[in-house]
Amino acid sequence: MSRSFVLGAQGLFDQYRRVNRNREPDTAVFNAGRFIRYVLAGRSLNDHGQTVNRLIVNPRMGRIVDRPFEITRDYDSIIGVDKQIPYRIALAVFPVPPFSETLKKKNHIEVAVTVRGTETMVSLHNIPNLALGKVAQRHVVRCHFPASLNQGDGVALSQPMLRDFYNKVLRPSMVEAHPFHASHYPIDYTSAFMSSGDVQGRLHN
């Protein structure tokens, strides 16, 4: 009667070595057939061709124990939309927003915007926006202006809009929040723009 047992992966190799030990032609042919049956059907034959064992290979038996390891991950990017600034750490605000930080490429996020009296989903990169500042020197915080969606062909704000944003929103807010640091923000947009550029007209924030 045949019997069943579990054999580790090492046992498979031991069986292979045992089967191929005898190189006599007749025996070698028989042993080769026995080994093929052993591998494909899970049956072990004796020297008379009778099934004596039913074999199950368990590759996990006798395996080397894995060394302890630690996996760490970070976020490649986190993109979100909020009506407030959801940060609890310092935000470095741009006095004059650099155009290079304006969102111009699709980021696969859409928001509901009323266009010509109809609410429709619009991709963020199609809405006029500016870069308000950065968190941790990397994460850009942008302000979007959906009401200006139909007022121009591009997503960059016009100079009059940038001037109004600085004079009526940004600087008054900074003065109210940090009155002792108000001097870091020039008296108006024109002064801020001039102080933010180099001799070649490039902005440095």
C-alpha cells in the first residue's frame, strides 16, 4: 500500500541525485522515467515500477529564516483642495508669486465650477491660479480663482489682478497676522515686484 508524506525541497534534490547515481543504460532509462513520474505526478516508484509513495513538495520546509527588516515609505506627492490652508507648520509666502510655480499641467483633479450659469467639472490646471508660498521648501500652496475662468485665455493672473491681490489681500493679511514683520512686505505691489527681481528682471523669492 502506498503512503503519503510531505517532502521538503531538499528532498527533491536528494531524490534526483539518488535516481541518477546508476549510469547503466537500462537502469538509467528506468530511473529517468521514475524521476519524471516523481516530479510530474508526485508518485515515487520502487525498482519494480510500483508506486510506493505519494510525494508533495513543500518549498517552505527547511527554508532559511528571513532576516528582520524594516520598510519605510514616503509620499511622492499629495494633492488636495481646500477652502482654508490645512497646514500647522510654517508657510513661506511669496510676496510676488513666480510664474514658474503656476499650475499649468494636468494633475488629474477636477472641481465643480459655475461656468456661464452652469455648474461643471473643471480641471485645476485650467483655473487661473498663483503660487501663494511653500511648505518645507517643497510643497507648493496655490490659490485658484474660478471666478476669473472666463476672463482670459491662460491660467496666469494678469498684472492688475496680481496687484489687487497683493495690495488688498496678501499684505493686509500679513500685517494683521504679523505686525512686527510687516516691513518684510513692501508697501505696495509695484515696490514688491521691484524688490523681488534681479537686474535681468527675474523674480527671486
